[in-house]
Amino acid sequence: MERLIRKYADKLVRSGLAEAGAPLLGAWDAELIWNREDPSRSLFEEVFAGMHISSLLFAPPAEPYRTVVDFLARTAPSGIIHPEDTETRTFLHDLPVVASRSPADILQALKNRKCAILPGRGIITYGTVSPEQAFVTFSSACFACFVKFFADYLRDVRAGVSNPEQQAAFRRAVQFLDPPPRLETPLLTGPFRDEAAVLTAMEEAGKATVDCRLVDSYFGNISCLFEEILYISQTGSSLDELRDCIDPVPLDGSSCVGITASSELSAHRAIVAGGAHRTILHGHPKFSVILSLACEEKNCQLRGQCHLHCPRPRQAAGIPIVPGEVGTGPHGLCHTVPPALTRHRGVIVYGHGVFTVGKTDFNDAFSALLEIENACREAYFSSF
């Protein structure tokens, strides 16, 4: 357990989510152990004792997350932040703000949600089985707040209702943005000769996607078609840790191995069934998601249902934006993404992320993912 605590405390720092030495991570082994000393430990030990959990994480987010989280917490109606991205809608629901330092108030929030925002202090979350769960939730909360803050700012500026406090927070947050991502060296080239080469290429592309911060925590997925077998990342796997987390799914349905595959297996199968593409990469790059939420349609009767059904053609930086939920339901993205990819190198799913494709290896798919995100970032800042 000590190894896992160190791993995920360090991963928060490497991911740019927390500053070195900031994460406080405790976990139950033979006894409750922590990664470091901290004056707040007694408070969080009370919280820990009041829940059936295996780990507890608290950390002030690193910039620019700290600025946007603090702003959203200060201005949240009724003390609840309501992001609109898909990760939040399916995983977090909303983010409660707990201004009190009372363990009882923090406990109440965590018993209803997976994390809570402590204004001016940080984010607290937990894992029921592993510290990885706490890391994933912390990462998702940072992603959700980032997307909401920048999407809200664009909306308010366009509507002429942005106020000085919001503008000051925006200027400060922008100062801390990472430079536009880029890949320094090419990925493995195809066509791949055997299964080992496929797995190596997937692991490399997945890690590059995380290293370039085009996806956070365990979201996103990746696949490669080789000899009528679709190799695809497992559901809940981290793209930078894909070793032993890739499922070989026969296209003819002759195996049930796909039961642990990504929840977007149906979309991947439909994409490769077209015959033009053999590799697929799906990430959650932030500015692509932000622009997907930026709709100027007035008095739309479908407002709030954009992720399910939008009859209007939309695009961001020349890339189509389509609706679609995870899975195979009537509004599943398996119905909207594959047709769009027959005409475009990539597609943005509303509030969700980007799918890109390659013919033989992951170089085209990764380049498209980078280019789409960087184009959306440029388009965002050109809007003002």
C-alpha cells in the first residue's frame, strides 16, 4: 500500500494536477498510513473514520486548476458546481462546495458525491478499493472545472455579461496554461507484423496521449485492427499503463473477451468495419471539449439535451461536432461517430472528446488529435 500511495501522489505531480509535496494521501493497510506529515491529518482522519473507504486524498490543485476551482467555488450557486462535460455527467454528477472545516460537513458531502471542493484549500476525494480511484476522481474534478470555467467565460463574453472578477480569474489562469502540446518523435510505424508489435504500438501511443495531456486519468481509449482481431484497451484502463490491459476481440463475435473491453467497443468496431482505418485513438483534449459546448443557438428547445440529440450541423476548427452517449443505446456515439469519420480525419463528441483514425499505425491518428486540439485552442482565443 505504501508503494501505491507514493505512486499516485507522484502521478498527481507528474500530471500537473498538484505541486510537489502538496498531495496528502492516506490509505488503510494494517493501519492507517499517510504519505507525509501534515497539520490537517487529524481532521481527515475523522473523515476517514466516518466512511467505509480504503484511501483518502486531499490536495490543493496546481495552477491553472487552482485559480479556476477557487473561482467556481466562490461563485457556485447554492454551493454546488455544475459542469456539463460527459465525464461529470456520467461519473461525478456535480461538485459540492464545503466552506466549513467541520468533519461532519465534509463527510456529508462525500457520502453523496465522490469528491468535494474546500474553497481556498483544495479538493478532497477517496477510494473504496485503491488509491487509484482517488487519483481518478481528483483528476476528473480538475478537468471538469477547467472545461466549465473556460466554456463559461466564452459564453459570458459573447453575451456581454462577463464581470471583472471573472475576467481577472481568466487572465490569471491563462498565464499558467501549458504550451500547445506536440510530439517530439514519431510513433512506431506500420503495418505491424504480429501481435507483439500491435501491443507495443498501442502502449506507446497511449502513453504519448497522456504525456501530451490529451487525456486525463483513466479516460480515453485506443484500438488497432490486426488479422480480423480488434485489439482495444480495457474499460477503466489508464492509457499510460496499458500493459496487460488490452483485449483481443475477434470481429466475428467468436469470443466473449470483449466483456472487459472499453465501453466504446461498439463505436470502434463500427469504425474499422468501414475498411479504411485500422487504428483509433480517443482522447479528451480540453479545448476541443470546451468548443463543443460553445453553442450560440438562442432559445433552443433541445437545450440540456445536446449530448443526446442535436439536429444542427456544428463544427469547431473545421472538425464536426456530433452528439452521442457512451454505449449502444439509441443515442449512442456508435451511431454518430463512425459516419463522421468516413468524411473527416477526426470528430468531436459533444462535451466528451475527440476520435481520430489511422490507416496503418497511430502516427496519423495521433497527429490528427494534436492538430485538432491545437486548432481548437487557437480558435478559442481568437474568439475574443
